[in-house]
Amino acid sequence: MGRITYNYLFHGDDSLKNYSNRVYGVGFELPLMIMEKVFNLQDTRDVFLMRHLVTHIFFLLGALAFFLLIDYIYHNKLIATIGFLLLVVNPLIYGHSFFNTKDVPFLSMFIICFLLFTIAFKKNTLKWYILLGIGCAVLTNMRIMGVLLTACIWIFFVLDNFVLKPDKEEKKKNLRYLIYFTLTTCLVLYVTWPYLYPSPAHYFYSAFKCMAKYPWEGDILFWGTVYKSTTIPWYYGISWFCISNPLIYLLLGFIGIIFFTIQFFKAPKLFIFDKKLRIQTLFVFCFAEPLLAVFILHSVLYDAWRQLYFIYPPFILAGIYALSYLLKTKAKIPIVVLLFAGIGYTGFYMVSNFPYEHVYFNEFVKKDPEYLRKNFELDYWGTSYKQAIDYILKTDTSQTIYLDTECNVPGIQNLWLEKPEDRKRIRISYDNTKANYFASFYRNHREDYSFQSKEVYTIKVLNSSIMSVFKLR
């Protein structure tokens, strides 16, 4: 996607017009492609490592923005540190922060926009609204769902101007800020998203319509049942959310949502019009609305809840809102100890299972031998193929090795991460009757293989195999 857009932008290649995934934004992929060209990265290993590094650094910048956001709101370094750790010490999110250039950068940019939003509405100056407009444009260019935040900002402007009815000068200033914010957002979005060039409004609508119900059809293993992606249960997203986040994090977040809801219904106007409290309304809305939209629009979800990773920061921010009150009670010390114990326990899991920490399930799910493999998709990105190939290269000294990866794209692409001299030794085979080795990450194959007894290498997480290598001959 980044390459095709780059060629369209700089070389006049019209392939973008017929590219199947052209409706995806390139807010992150295009800069990665530009970096690849600027640094003249030719070898696939160099390209992969650069992308891993940049993606992870961008996540860390988002985490820093998360710390700054919480500290800006509460003026409390302890609460900000807890919020930062709840984001970073999350096995699923942290693991994906190296290789997922779609969902984690979007999550990080959402946080950065939250920070810009909070500062802009507090300082109420043109400079910050222009920066907010740039942020919202980049956010929307990463994923079309970013328009959600822009819509919320418009609503707040309308409320401030037409419901609160400020004086004439204040109203003029607000309208000017709204115009500059909107123009900045539209202009930056247009300039950075070449797909929109021929007809901005038409193509933007097409992208939104397509992504609201993305036409992907495939099999999804969920609680032991195989579903078509178009027929997943309504509770698919929230169920994955509740089983793949640490329990103590879930407890804090849902307490925060309940606490906010009670407070909101006591004084709804205060939480809509007060500039300090309305950000809490925004956070809870940005958690709940996407889940509701998925339910109403019957949107296609796959690979667990990765398309909804961006709801995790506002969920934690809701928990932080409740925590800010709880830490003013006599229960402060026990609560802090409990939170740090939970964070420490989760961190131990991450270190113990690195680099497969993203395969994580909390205590809501059984951990019996091979239970997870037979009930859920585990390493669905296939990152463990890298270690499988490393094992084969290390233990087999043959000059030419035929490897069958069951026609899985991750199996082929992980080979590109190896050094050139090692890549030459591996030949991808599509016929296991001729291959020396067979490797599988069990995607769409929860059953044992007929040659399971030939397994020579396995990676297990929580008592379930996520990768197996079989020596066939």
C-alpha cells in the first residue's frame, strides 16, 4: 500500500487507481516508504528491521503522550505513571507495537490527538487548534475511524457557540477557530492521502462506506466454533477485549465507566459544557461508540479485536478518572499496592514469554494443554515463523533446505527477515511430500497434523502450541 501510493505520488504510476486496498489510509505506511527510499534500504531484512524500530518508537511516543495527557489533566505524577504502565505493560498491545503498522500506530495517534484536544480546548488559542487539525488529519489518514474524533470536536464547538450562547466577540473567536481547525484538517488530509486527489468528497465517502463494513470473508475460530467473518456473534469484540486484557486493568476500567456514568446522570450538563469534565465524556464515548457502531453496522472484525485497539486508551483513561477519586480515600495505599502488583505480575508474563507476549489470555480462559489452540486463533500474524526458521537454519547444515509453510504468507515473509546468506539456503516448497520440513502456526488448523509425531520444534504459550516444525525427511 505504501509502495503503490509512493509510486503514484512520485512516479506517476496509476496502479493505485485499481489497487484492491486503495481505500486504506497511508498516514503511517507512506512515511515508512519514504524512509525506506531516503535511507536507500534495499535488502528486505533492513526494511523489516527499520519498520519494526519506527513502529515501536512511535508507540513509545504515544505512551509518552499518554503520560503527559494524564499529568496535564490531574497534575499528579503517580496517577500519570500508573496510566503509562497500564498502557505499556499490556502483553497484547506491547507485542503488536513492533510489527502491527495498522492498529498500534492508530492507537498511538489517537492518544496524541487526545493530548492536543485537551490542551487546545483549555488554552483556546489558534495555534493549538491548527495542531489539533493536523493531528486529526493524520489520524483519519491512518484509519477512517479517526473521523470520529473530528466529529466530537465539531459537536463541542457547536455546543459552545449555540447552546452556551457566549458574547459576540467570544462567538466570533470560536467560529474562527472552528473554521481554521476544519480547513487544516481537510487540507492536511487531502495532501497526505493521494487516494483522494481525483475527487476528495466522493473518494472519502467511498472509503468510509467500505471500511464501515469491510468486505473480508474468512474463517474465524472463536470459543471453539469456526465462524465466517460476516457472521460473527455480536459480542465478538467485547468478549475478546475481556479475555485478552489483564483482570486488574479491566476492573479499574469498568469501575471508571460505572463511576463516570453515575456522575454523568447526576449532572449531564456539567459533563457536556464544562471544559475540564467534557474530556471525560469524550474518553468514555470513544470507548463505547466504536463497540456500538460495530454492533449496529455489523462490521467485520477479525484477528481478535485488533481493529478496535484504539478503544483501549480511553478505557484506561476512564479508569484513571475513578482512580483519581479513590486515591483521595483511606484506601489509597492498598489500591496502589494492588495496581503495582498486577502490573508487575503482567510484566513478568511479558518477559517470560517474549517475543510471543502478544499471545495472552487472562484468567477468564482455561489454560489446559492445547485448549487455547483448539478454541482461538493465537499467533495469527505468524511472527513465530521467524524462530521456526532460525531453528531450522541452526540445526540443519544442509546447503539447500526445502520448507513447506502451508502456503501461509507469514511463513514466506518471515524468511525475508533472515540474513541474505541464510535466505539462500531455504527454498519455499508448496508440497510437503517433497519438503524437508513443514512449519505451521495453526491458523485455520486447530487439529493435529497426520505427521504430528515428526514434530522436532515447538513454541508453546500458556500450554498451547503456537508454532510447530516437523522434520519430514
